[in-house]
Amino acid sequence: MYEQITRNKWKSFFLILFFLCLIFALTWAFGELTGWGPQGFVIAVVIAVAMTFGSYYASDKIVLAISRAKPVKKEDYPYLYNVVEGLAIAAGLPKPRCYVIDDTAPNAFASGRNPKNSVIVVTTGLLQKLNRAELEGVIAHEMSHIKNYDVLVQTLAVVMVGVVALLSDWILRTFFWGGGRRRSKSSKGGGNAAAIFIVVALVLAILSPIVAQLLRLAISRKREFLADANGALLTRYPPGLASALKKLAADREPLEAANKATAHLYIVNPLKDIKGRVNKLFSTHPPIEERISALEKM
Amino acid sequence: MAGIWIVLILIAVFIFIVVGIYNSLITLRNRADNAWAQVDVQLRRRYDLIPNLVETVKGYAKHEREVFEKVTEARSKAINAGTVKEQGEAENMLSGALKSLFAVVESYPDLKANQNFLMLQEELAGTEGKIAYARQFYNDSVMKFNMKQQVFPSNIIANMFNFKEKEYFEIEEPAAREPVKVEFG
């Protein structure tokens, strides 16, 4: 457990470093293509550093805003509060803040940079469709994501993948709309070097979102099994989570506020359209049947 | 000259390790104490909820005096219990009394729909869950603390500074671990 925590902190560090380099390279390419030269370089450094700090401190807020989650008071959701408080005690963590998404599709996720600054988000559908033992199973799963620092890695990934996608999009657009002009201008001297620059920048722009995506998947899939196991350890009642997962799997309604960037945060895939082999490779979640049978063997 | 330095460095490393182990033992002990305090907090919360609950039920079911007396008696016994064992027994009695209180409620449909009653019932169920989780966390913390005192090399430091192993919280009756189940048809 404690090894997991250290490993996740290192993973977050390398994730930040990797994305810092990627964003740096992309902004440099952007500067080259637009012909800003050294100024572009400075802008690249500023953007990369600002994005990194910004995503460390604000990524949970960004994720909450994207998911349209609202903070709730204890008087309005005593049931949810009691379950969250109970499991925070069981895990020996400070109580995470509670947020609710107004959507009938049952789902949940956790976010935050450390246990002190963490949130647990559930949909109103989850509260309606699960009984107490099942809800405890789901919240325990999220609580162990928080305890393991999975939330930090996952939430950072959301923002950084988003930033990389945005930047590469800009570069491609600059190339299509303004690139031609620059190419003809620079071809007067050292046309070869300029051509190579453009090719490198383009390859970077096309490949980086894919790399970012695969990286995000790699970090999220294994974590689900671990969080299931640790969650079962918290409630000491694996059938609770197992039957909750069965109910969530049987529900075919997609969650409206979820998108491809945030899908991997949720306890089960909120998009509900995963079918076929290619999709399995790009799937953010392990098959739910495997998770249920792992829980039933405990 | 070099020999002195090596000895000094070894002593420094030794002191460093001892201090590290000592501090981690203190941390683990404090965590276990804190976990026990958390159990008390939740038990107190439960005692505070019960009079409110009894009052609310009384409003609808005045003549069920026997049940109310049993609950009130069990509550005061649990509050005034001296030893951990006494408290455990009183807690069992209290859980039993609450069970019969909720059984009485079954025959009052108006009460079952009362917003205040539903709120109290949810609070009580939540608190029961928290008590169980607080005890579980206490036992987890005690296990880590005791383990640290048994394994090498921290067992030497623990002996040197006279650390004592803590007792686990155990309930003889398996049914007592379960929260009061209230099912409404």
C-alpha cells in the first residue's frame, strides 16, 4: 500500500516532466511555424511552466467544472455524507468534499491532488439505484483511489492530455492556414532545413495526442483492479461492490456530462459504447465482468 | 585520524536509525490512540441521537412505555460503563433495545413517513456504520503498532523504551458487529 503511494507520487512527477517536455516541444514547433523565433521560445517556456503549475493546483476544479458537479450540504444528502464519513474513518483519511452530478446514469469518481484536498463525486442516479451496502462499496473504491494518490495521476492526466490535444490542434491549423506563406518565404534561403522543421513539427503535432492518450490508458486500467481490492478491504464486504458493479454494468444509459477526456476517472466507463477489439485496446476500463469475478473470489 | 572519523560516522548513523525507529513507534502509538478517540466520538454521537429518537417515536406511540424504558436504561448503562468489557455488554443491550424500538415503529405508518423520524433513522444507521469503521481502523492501527514492536530491528528499540503492545477491540457476539437493521416493506 505505502509502496503504491510512493510509486504514484513518482509517476505523477514523471508524468509532469513528460508533459512538460511535450508541451515545450509543441510550443516550440508552434513558434517555428508561425515564424516568431526566439520570442516563441520564451512563450513556450512560460506556457509550459504555467500549464504545469496550473494543472497541479487547479486540475480537480477543472474536472469538476467539466463534469458539471455541484457541491452539496449534509442536510440535503445525509445518506451520502454518512457513507463518505464512515469510509473516511475506515481509511483513516480526512473526509473528502462531496459533489453531486444531476444525472440519472449511475456513476462516481474521485479527484484531488492529495487526501486533504480531495473530492468524491456521485450522480443522483447512483444514490437512487444502489442500496447502502452497494453505495459503501462504490465509495470505498473511490476512497482507495484517494488513499493511493491515483486521483493525482488521473486528474493531472485529464488536464495535460487536454492541453496537448489543444496545442497540436493549433499547430495543425496554423500549418493549413498560414504554413504555405511561411514556406514560400523561407525557401529563398535554406529551404531544406525549413522543410525538415515543418515535417518534424507536423509529426510531433500528429503523434503527441496519440502518445498522450495511450499513456493515460496505461495508468488507469490496472488501477481499477487495485482500487476494487483495497475498497473491499475497507468495507470488509466484497459482495457490496460486486453487486454495485453488476447494477452499473446493466445500466445502459450514458452519462451526459462525461467525455473522452474524463471517462477514465469514473468507476465504470460512462460512455457505454465500448465494443470490438480495437475499442478494447483504447478502453479506459477493464471489462466489468473480470472485476466482478475478481471480487467474488475474495 | 581516519579511524576516528569512521567511528564518528558510524555512531551518527546509529543514532539516526534509532531516532527514526523511535519516532515511527511514537507516530503509530498516537495513531492508535487517536483511532480509539474516534470510536468514542462516534459512540457519544449515538448516545446523543437516542433521546431525540425516543421523543419522536413517543409522539406517535405513547403507550409503548416498556420499550422506551428499556432503550433509556441501556443508554445510561452504556454511558456510565467503566471498563471496556462492561461497555461492550451495555452496547449489545442497547443495540437489542433499539431493535425492539424499530420493531414497534413498524405498526405506525404515520411515524414511518415522518420526515424527522426518517432523518434520525438515517443518522443512527450512519453512526452505527461509523462506529464499526472506527473500531476497524483502531484494530488496523493497533496491528501496525504491535507489528512494529515485534519485528527486527525495531523490537530492540521498543524494548529499550518500554513500549507496550495494545489490545485489539473484540466483540464476542458476532451479531453485535452488525448495525441495527431496519427494513420497511
